[in-house]
Amino acid sequence: ATWPPYQQSYLLVLRRFVQMRAAMRLLLLALALLGCSAAVSPGGCDAEVDGSSLLSHRIHVEAQEIASAAPGDKPKNRTKPFVPTNAAEAAGVKDNSEYDASAFMTGLGTNCLVITVCMVAFMVLRARYPVMFSNNVITGTAPDTPPEGIFGWAVASWNLPVDRLEEYIGLDHAMLLEFTHLCMRIAMRIGAPLLCLVGPMNLFFGGQAAATDYLSYFSLGNVQPGSSILWVYAFVVWYVVVVVQMSVFDAQAKFLPRRFNWLRSMPEPRSTTVLVQNIPPEQRSDAELHKFFCQLFSESKVKSAYVVKHTERLQSALQTGADAEEALRTITAEWEKTGKDEAQRPKHLTLTGRFMDSIEYYEEVIKTAAKDAVVERELIHKMSKDVGGVNAAAGFVTFYDRSDAEVALSLAYTSDQEEWVVSNPPDPQSIRWEDLKSDPAATQAEAVLGYALVAGLYIAYLPIILGIARFAAEVDMGPLQLFWHSLAPTIGLTFMMDFLPTFLILIFRKFFCLKGDAWAQKQLHTYYFWFQIVFVVLVTAVGNSFVDFTVALISKPLSMFDLFGGKMPTATHFYMNYLVLQWVSHSMNMLRYTNMFKYLAFRKLFDEETARSMAEPEDQDFYGIGSRSTRWTTCLTIGIVFSSISPLIALLTFVNFFICRAWYGYLIPYAETRKPDLGGEFWVQKLRHIFIALLIYSIMMAGVLWGRASTHWPGTIAAGTLPYVIWSMRRFRTEFFWEKLPFSEFRKAAGLPPPPSGALQYVQPELHEAQPELQDK
């Protein structure tokens, strides 16, 4: 009776939702499914699903408080939203509790329902819009045609072997799908004994330490401190580490033949060309670069040399013409819808106050831009014959024979390692020419600034989330305050989850010299992974400051055992929900909702094929191979690190990658456009990240056993896996030589037919027309 009327109404509604949590979760996920965040953020529904865990947690906590409150108790003040104070609260992480079992089962059922809805919607959309979901089949670039029937896509997805996928989607994406097989094998190999032996052991002989926390009955949380069962865990740690290490080594051994085959079949001129950066000033011209390499190899071995040119004015003229062509195409399409009625012919108002025919205007702009481009090409061609000037500090040298190119990659040209930096070139169509034009000194300065910005982003990540949450908590929404109460804590997390890959990509593209677009994805994979490790896997140990966390580990390295072992195992229920929510995220990606929105919008102005091409590809910041690889590796890391604590996590991890294989096994080969290929570099990086997961696992389990066992020996036995993991990491780098073709592989390739020759050459696209002799070379 002491509550205000609107809070009494809220109490009544919330009591009902205590009994109907499934309906509440369905509502939250339905909002995400409708794309409520996709319209304003690149991450779209994926981040909305991740952020909803905190919202659901707060509703659950409030419901429990209200349900347990006595009738005469004065309620807590709920006029302001909950404000997170540390990394765990910002991510929605909470300690395991007795209420988690019912919440998990309700959420599991609801999420499975949403997955089913997504799958049905996908099958409907696939039949209704084949250009968006089966375009590779239409264009003949898919491995095959999926069988007829509503589940024909699933049959096609599972029946495609990786060896065949390489030809159509590239080795990087083929190995991305192979990574799901590896993850399922690891989850099954470590999960089967944990579920069949360790889990029942915890249940029947652990001492019921979990009390009424039913979700922890199979977990280490059900084992009393000092129990002899903890000795078993010391050897479980060794089993997990050895099994994962052997699985990774076996997977890498099977990858090597694919990598070598990719290198052997690399088409010319890429296979016979080297990228040369930091060319000394006196060799910065085509003729001087060609002369330098002819002196090293002989003129009969060097086919051509090309130095990158500064073409800013030429590009400006070409861009002006391209913009005019785009505008002309748009207004012409709109005019055609009127039946080309002369009375509605497009016109625009000039600065002089007169109306001008828009079609004639843009046609004239196109002609003028074309003339300017011809003049600029001739000028660049003339000036490029002199050393320096329009010539930049990077270039390409093409040899007649591939063996000479391999030798060129291994030479030391001068005593200064910053000069004559020679490396494998990217595919001609994916080169970032602007980066190759940059001055070497400026490139180094920008790289330092780029690293500083990445470090600043690490440091500012948590304060930004907490700051946004605190600011949102101070906002008074009036009648909508109760809704704002539940939404405000997730705003900072959702914002950073959405835009973090975009922030990183912007930094890489602006401040780092990237040979091609695929290298931006590789950089994203590396740095985004560490964000996921720190702010997802280690979130309970980070506390309220990443800086304090880092300083503590540096100043007292041995404290990490207590830090990891004391805090991380208490949040296993959160990671169980996290994995289940990933299933929903993958299922929503099947709908390609962002691409569909763009396609439907562009189709109102352009023909179907033009609208489709304008809607492709999917956002590469969040859905590119770099981000996907990172999130998938994070899920495997969670499975490795927490399965011994809670065996059910191994099962959830297996299901997650089963869904990934089914869903993306169709999307990547049949729906998405082909991306630039680095020949498996993302695969190798993912395997290296698995060793990071093993290090975290070994440290955490040693800390757990030291803290809970009656003697230090179980923890010491588990800690023995640390040097073994470190040795395995080093052995992985030395045992598998994969970057280049070994001499033995050259001998195998001697009797094979030569690889096909590519149509593109290592010449800037805007200069092709003015320099036909370069195309002949």
C-alpha cells in the first residue's frame, strides 16, 4: 500500500512474468529478430542477443526480490536503472545461483523456438528471394545445385567436402568450415568422459556442495572443498590439455597438403611476383627497379618491374566521372518509371537560379572527366620515367620462373632490414594501392599511432561501457522510466559490442600499411580475439579496471592463479547461457537481414541484379572472416576453459559448432560472395589461439585445485601442464612450415601442368588504359 500507483502496477506485471519467463525472453529475442539494432549498428542483432543477457538477469533478480518480499516490507527504490560498476556486471555476468536452473531451461526452450522460427523464415526467404540466398547457384559459381525440397539446403551443406569447397570459396573459408569439425571433435573428446564419468562422480560423491543449485550438480561446484575427488581433477587437466594439443597438431598436419596445393596452384602472375616495399630513392622507377633485380638474377629471369605511382589527380577525375555515372543511372531509372514523360524529365536548380536538364548535365560531366583522365594518364606516364616524382617506394617484380620468385623472397638485399622489404603479393584485385603509395617514414609513424589507439581502446573499453551506463541511469524518461530501467544498463555494452570491430578496422585501414583488404581482416582477427578473451572469458577477473588488472598481473604474476581460480569458476551458468545465445545469433545470420533490407530498398529504384550487387557483400567489419573467426574461437575457448568445471558446457559447445557447420556450410558457398583468399592464414591463427585457451585453462584449474584441495599436490600436478603447453606452442611453430613451399614440394610440382594464368596484372587499374605495354609485360 505504500508503493506509488505506477509501481504497484509494475509489481503486478512483474509477478506475472516470474511465472512466464519464457514469454519475456521470447519478447526480448523477437525484438532482436526484427532487427531493432540492425538499422543503426553494423553488429546488428548479434550484439542485441549478447546484451539481452544482462537485461534478462536484472529482470530475474528484481522478480526474485519482489516475490520474496514480505507484504509489509518497504520496497527498494527502483526509480533509477541499475548501474554496473565492474566488467562482470557490465557484461551481465553473475555468480551461479539456485535460480539459474529454471531460468536456463526456460531460456533453452525459448531459444530453440526462436531457432526454429529463424530456420522456417530462412526456407521461406530462400524460396522467395533466390538472388539473395542462392545467387551462386544461379551464376554457376556454387559447388553444385542443392537437392529439391525444403531441407535440400541442409543436405547440400553437410555433403560438401572441404577439398571441393576450396575451389569455390577459397582455402580460408573452406578451413573456416573445417574449424567447426575440429571444434566438434575437441568438444566430443573432452566432453564424453566429463559427462559420462566426471559429472556422475560429482553428482554422487561430491558431497552436495551445490545444495539447491541443481544446475551445478554435475559440476565441480557440487564437490566439497578438501574432497579426494579433487585428485581426479588433477589428471583431468592433463587429459584435456593432451587431447586438445593432439587434436590441434593432427588438424595442422592435415592442413599442410591443402596449403601446399594452394601455393602450387596459385595462378600467374601472383605466383611469380614479389612485392617490394621501402625501395631506396635512387631505385624508384620502373627502369631502375628492373635494372637492380636484373643485376641480381640476370635479365633472362626478370620479366617486368613496376613501381607504384602517385595518381591522386587521376583518381579524382575518375571518381568525378563515376559519381556522375551513378547519379545519371539513378535519375534515369526514376524517369523511366514515369514512362519517360518529357514533362517530368529530371531537372535541378543551379547556383545562378536557373533550372538545368540533369541528364544533359551529368553526361557533360562524364565527358569532361574522361578527357581530364586521358590528360592525367599521359602526364603520369611521362613523369614516371624519371626517378622519384610520381613514383612511390613500393613496387612489384615479376619473374619468368616461380623458383626465382621464391629465391627473391629469402634474400637479404642490404644490411638495413628496413630497406628492400620483399614479401608475397596479394591478389591483384584486392590490393590497397593507397597504402602502397605512402612514404616509409610516415608509415612507421602512423603505425606507432595506430598501436597507441588500439591500446587506448583496450584501456577505454570498460570505462566507456560504464560511463554510458551511468549517464543513461541519470536520464529521466517519465512514464517510460520502468522500461528505461531495464534497458539502460545494456546500452553501453550493446554500443561497444556493435562497433568494436568497426573501430578496430578503421584504425587498421587508417594507420597501418595493409597490402590488401584481407590483411585488414587478419589484423582484426588478432586484436579482436584479445578483446574477447579479456572482456568475455576473463571478465570476472578483470574487475572494474583493465589497467589495474594488467598491473596486478605484471607486478605479481603468481597472483593470476588465485585471481583466475577464485573468480572465473563461479560464473559457469553465465557461459552456458552465452553459448545458447550464440545458437540464436547464428540462426539470425541465416536470414541475412541486413543484406535483405538493402536489397529490398534498392530494388525500388534499380533492376533486380543491380539491387543485389549493391546489397552485397555483408558488412565485413562484423561478419567478415576476421570477426567470425574470433567469435568462433572465443566459443571454443569457453568450451575448453570451463568444461572441466561444468561438463554441460562441452555439450553446448558441440551443439554450437554443429549449428555453425549446418548454417554457414550453406551460406558461404551458395549465398555469400567470394572474398579475397590468404590461403589458410586465418586457420593457423585460430589454432595458435587455441593454445592461449589452454594456458588460461591450466592457470585457472591449478588455482582452483590449490584453493580447494586439502593439499597442494593436485594443484601442482595441474600446474605441470603449463610448461607442456608452452612447449607445444613453440613446437607448433617449428614443426609445421607452412608459409612457403618447401623444396620437396617444388620437386613434386615439377611434373605437374603449370597453374592457370590470371587475367589481372600488377598495375594500378586506373593506369591500364595509358600503359598497354605494361599489360603485355
